[in-house]
Amino acid sequence: MTEPTTAPARTLAVASSAPLLVLTCFTLPMVTLPQISRSLGAGPTGPVWILGSIALGLSSLLLVAGGLADDYGRRRVLVAGTGVLAAASVAAALSANVAVFVAARLVQGGASAAMLAASLGIVGHAYPAGPERVRATGRYGAMIGLGTLAGPLVAGLGASVVSWRATYWLMGLCALLLALASARVLEESGSAAPRRFDLPGVVLLSLGVAALVAGVTEGRTGWSRPVVLGAFVLAAVLIAAFVAVERRRPEPLLDLRLFGRPEFLVATGGALVVGAAVVGLLGYLPTVLEAAHGLTPLETGLLLGVWAAVSFVSSLLTRHVRLGTATRLALGLGLSAAGFTGLVATGASLSLPPVVAGLVVSGVGSGLINSSITHLAIESVPAHRVSMGSGANNTARYVGSSLGAAGVAAVVGGFGLAQGTAIAVAACATLTAVAALAALLVRSQG
């Protein structure tokens, strides 16, 4: 594998296009769920899986993809993942029923896992340390905000002008172009001492996380059903077995000793909370806005675009914030919590000034969060395992997003749109504020 070289701007540009495309793809159904459900004849559980299937594929394979990228080549894994995303997007565009669409989204999730883990590993390899790494991870993190902005807008515009299917054809074309650009522009990189493939770790972790996310997804239609309880029991057994096996392996898929590092704890725990409280809440907000106030997909996309656009700009400007990375993360979490207070009443009434102000403040916080977590994810692991660090971080984020979205849906469904939304927003704001304090405490004790 190659050693780090002076990183040209095009390396960062191509690698940073991966999270842009992944987040665009991830957020597409958020504002077009009713149209997709009607078109595919979705039953009671269909909409749940239309939204949640990509998160299942993502969270199940992120850590595995990170290990493969470090050991077998980051560019190779990125190109392969992007090619699979293109094929799966075409399958989603052509799907005639919910089963085919959900299967395509599952594959999109697995492909996205490869893209995220490998692309951040490429950035970490190209920018080994110092101010340039801060700048690079800030730009990479900004693409998360830009993708979150693009997804609802592209989906809303496509559904209004052509059809929801058009957006998946567009994703397929963009993924194909990115695969070609990655193959031509990026240098290969990876660990100088590749490990043996950890088959037991891969099987136990992938199935354990898949069972957990599947249980959470199915739980949205009833938490006491046998299939949900069985999935949670299976997840607990598989993840416990994974921990036991990894403790004994000389070359584990995930080195559990990393959890003794304050930076790794802050990065992983912060990503889990961000997924649950930020992604989970804002991912469900379009459903509330459209159901309670009759907003169109495009109108919802434009409103949430305020948050995403501010997040994008904030992440780009992170390098000018003269604070330690963990402190920047805590500040971002605190601002997100403060901004959520403007969203408390959205289930009952839609007063734009407090809503927009809340989205702006939380957007600033989200930009700080994305750049800080991206930096910590690769800074908190050994240099030759940067893709593994990316995989662990993003696994926590997307498992958290599944838990958060399910929790918000359960609260809103149990208490009604007005009261349920207020309770869910308050809970997410509280969790985010507690995480901000915890990030400071853990970091100071390290």
C-alpha cells in the first residue's frame, strides 16, 4: 500500500463526494413516503421498511466495510461500493412492489457503508495530522449537511415535476460517475500489515446489529409482538458473543481496548446520540409537518433545507473555531439542544419564526458536530486503522438514527401529533444537552 503523499485538492473533492451522495440517497424517502407507499401498494408495515431498510444495511456493514478497506484497499472498497449503489438505485427506480424496493434500499445501505468507511479512511490517510486534517475533515463533514439538504429537495422536486422514481435514476447516474472518478483520481491506500479476515467477528457483529435494527424497525408497529422481542433477544445474544470472541482474537475486527480511549468514547458515544436525537428527530419531522399542516414534499424539503444549509456552512467554517475538537463537539451538541426548543410546538401549530430560528441554531450546532465527530473518528484510532474508526463511528450514528426514529414515532403515535411531538422534541433536546456535558467530562478525565 502507498504511503501518504501531498494530498491534492481533487483527492479530497472526490472522497468527500461519497458522503454527499450517501446522505442524499439516505434522505430521499423522508418527504416522498406517501407517494412511494401509494405507488407500491404498501401495507401497514410497508412504510416503516421503506424508511428504515437503508439504515439496516448501513449499520450492519459499516464496521465490516471499514476493516476490509484498511486491509484490502480503500479505493478498491470505495469503487466497489459506489458501483453497487448505482445498480441498487436502478433496481429501486424499477421496483414494482414494496419487497423489491426494500431489498434495493437494503443493498443501497450496504453499498453506502463501504463508501462512508473507505472515503473517510482515504481522507485520514491523505491528511495525517495537523491543521490540514482539521480543514479536510471539516469539508468532509460539511458534505453530510449538504447531502441532508439535497435529498429532500431533490426528492420533493422530482416528485412534483416527474415522479419519485426519477430521483433513483439520478442517484444511479451520480453513483456511476463517482465510481469512474474514484477509479481514475484516487490512489490506493491501506494498512501496511493487513490482518487476517475475522470471519467470526464479521458474522456475529453483522447479524447482531441487523437483528437490533430489524427489531427497532418492526417495533414501530407494536413493541410487544413476538417478532420484535425475538429480534432483541437474538441481537443481545449475538453482540454478547461478538464481544466474547473479539476479546480472544489476536487480530479482532474491533479492538475493544479502544473504548479505554477518551477520544474514541467521545466520538462513538457522540455519534450514537447524534443519530438518536438529531437524525432520528429531524428524519421524522417531515411526517409531522405533512400530516399536521398539509405541507407538500417540496415545501417540507425547503423548510428542512434551512437546517441542512446552515449545517453545511457551519461545518466549512469549523477551522476558524479555536477550540479543542471535543469541546467543539460539546458546543455543537449544546446548540442543537437549544435550537430544538423552537420545534416543540410544530405538532400543534406552524409558526415560522420560532421554527426557522430553531432550525438555524441547531443547524450551526450540527455543522460543528459533523466536522468534530469526523475528525475524532480518525484521530482516535491508530493511523493504519482509520477506515475501521470511520466504520465504528458511523455504525453508532446509524444504529442511533434507527433507535431515535422509532422512539419519536412511538411517542408521537402514542400521544398524538401535538402532545407527542412536544414530548419527543423535549426528550431529544434533553438527551443532546446531557451528551454535551458528558463529552466535556469524559474528555477532561482523559
